[in-house]
Amino acid sequence: MSIPPERRVALAVTALGALAFVVLALVLVPWHPVPGGTPGPADAGSVFTAAEIQRGEDFSRWARIWSRSSLVVSVLVACGLGFGPWGRRLAARLRGWWWVRVVLAVAVLAVVGRVLTLPFAVLLRRHVLDHGLSHQAWSAFALDLVKNELVGIVATSIVLVILVGCARRWHRAWPAVAGGLLGVLVLAGSFVYPVVVEPLFNSFSSLEAGPLRTEVLELATRENVPVDDVLVADASRRTTTLNAYVSGFGGTRRVVLYDNLVQDVPRDQALSVVAHELAHARHDDVLTGSLLGVAGAVFGVGLLGLLVGAVGGRRSLTMGDPVVVPLVLALVALGTVLATPVENGISRRIETRADVDALEVTHDPGAFVGVQRQLALHSLADPTPPAWSQWWFGSHPTTLTRIAIARQLAGE
């Protein structure tokens, strides 16, 4: 039996995306980042007191319950609307140009999903407040939720308009065209995110002149990372958690420290965190993630081309019909959950390499262990999370694994 031309294109795009992802992952991901191999986690009792362990476990248990429940409900809602008749009927009632109908469908479904998962967000928020991890007012929290939802609606609408528009213009070749366009969009999004999206949630200022700034710039020189500036985010108005990160690449790359990290930890520990983030910049880890995202987008578009008609129900759907939006969002929701272990498995290895680099450039395992302990205490992290949870959702090695690596490299 011959394969229809449109399915042949979708198969080719799927295969190309999968091959590109595998090749990029083999070449760019540090699969064995620790010299001598990654050790088992350190003993929790050698790092934390019994009371600290209990507090972290108690907080994390309920945080997992609320966040995982929200995830399950959001996926069930997406699948119910996408695979059943309700979402299709809702999308069919929308009026306007085809692209207006796509945007409206995305917005309506996003609001429905947010309303149904809002109780879990509120419960998790109360849990965070009860444990003193935030001092942010409820009004500011609500504003952040709204802004986050709007950013999601805009980004998702752009993707869906490209998909539906390409399918309307190129009936057979749309997966190839849309895959290429979305790949470019992924790269563009990573590039502009630091200067377009991040300022919506935080204000940034240059790290003040002083010993810390001087040592940060010296550290950047030792790691061969060109840094014109180091930014401080006013994160303490939202959370007591300590953090730092690198975002963007090329002309938009930035190293950002939380203000409470600058203010609340000793300078040698802050430098250990900065060294970790500079390692990400030195290895262009944001660009690596973006390239893997491009390959994943191409693979996902090809898979959509294969699945949309097959799971569209009794009325065969095509990507060129705005009524397909609920189905696409359902498939994306499922695909995102299923891809999470792969994404986080890669992320953990990249984060481990940054830890190793930070230890090698600072030659200060004591500061590294000290700041890892502080990071865990300030976020009430579970020292020994369930293995399934760490495998599926853990984007970083556990605190005890990171400390074990530091001890191993120090020869302890």
C-alpha cells in the first residue's frame, strides 16, 4: 500500500528531527562529566542535621503533591478537550479570520486550563508562604500569574499560527516548511528571551563596584568568558530562594545573580555559584539547549503531521483547519510530559559539568559544599527525593550528589 505524499513528508521530517537530536546530543552533551565517574550521593547526615532533613522532606512532599496534581489535571484537561468533542465544538464556534480563530482558541483553552489548575497554584503558594519561602503579596503573585499566562498564550499562538498557516499554504509539504520555521523561532526565542521576557518579571541592575564584582570579572577572565557586565535581579521581592543563571547567547548572553545571593552568602560561596554559571557560558550551554530544541521542534512537527489525521476522530481533521487547535495542544501536552525525562537527563549532565568546572577553576570545594548546603536550606529542598521524581523531573543533580562530586574531586 502506497503512503500518501503528505505522510511521506511528515515521516521524512520526523526522521530528520530525530537524527539531528541524536547527533547533537552525542556531540554536545557531556555524558561522562565527572573524572573517575559520578559518585553516589553523600550521606545526608554528614551534610544536614536531622531537623533540617525532616523540614526539607516535609515541605517537598506537599510541594510535589500540589505541583504534580496540577500537572496531571492540566494534561487531563488538554486531552479531554483535544481528543473529545468539546474542544472541537468550542473552537468551531469561534468567528473571524482563520488566524484570529487560532489565537482565540489558544487563549480560551489556556484560560480554561489555568482556571481548573488555579486551586493547586493557590495551595502551593500557601504552602510556600507558610514555610517562609516568599514574602510576595498575593496581588503581586496574581499579577505574575497573569503575565506568565499572557506570555504563554502569545508564544503558543505564534507557533499555532505558523503550523496552521503553513498547512493552509502548503498542503503536502507543510511539515517541512513549518519545521524549518519553528526551528528558526526556537533560536530567535532563546536569543531575545533575556531582553524581552525576563524584564517582565524582574528588574535588573549592574553588580555594584566592589570586591565581589572585581573577583567575578577576574573569574570570567580565568574561564575565558567575555563578560561586559554582571546583573543582579531583584528576586528577593518574590522568593527567599538563592539562585543565579545564564540566559541568551551571543549578544544577549547575560549572567544574572539573585540579589539575596549577593547579600546573604559569603563572597567565596557566591563566587562558587558564579563560576558554575560562567561554565555554562563557556560551553555555550544555552545555545546547546537551543539547538536541541530546534531538532526537537522539527521532530515534533513531523510527528504532528503523522498523528493529527490518525487521532482526529470520526471527522478527519487537517492542520489547515483552526478547529484542530485543541487536538494539537493535547498532543503537545502529552509529548511534553513524555519528553521531560529525556530533557532533564541531558540537563543533569550539563549541570554536572558546570559543577566540575566551577570546582576546578575556584579550587575551593569547601565553598562549593557550603553554598550547596545554603541553596538547599533556603529552598527547603528534599535531600533524598524519590528516585522516580528525580529521574523524571530533576533538572539538576541532587544536593547530596553535587556534594559527593566535590568531595571526590577534593580527594576526600
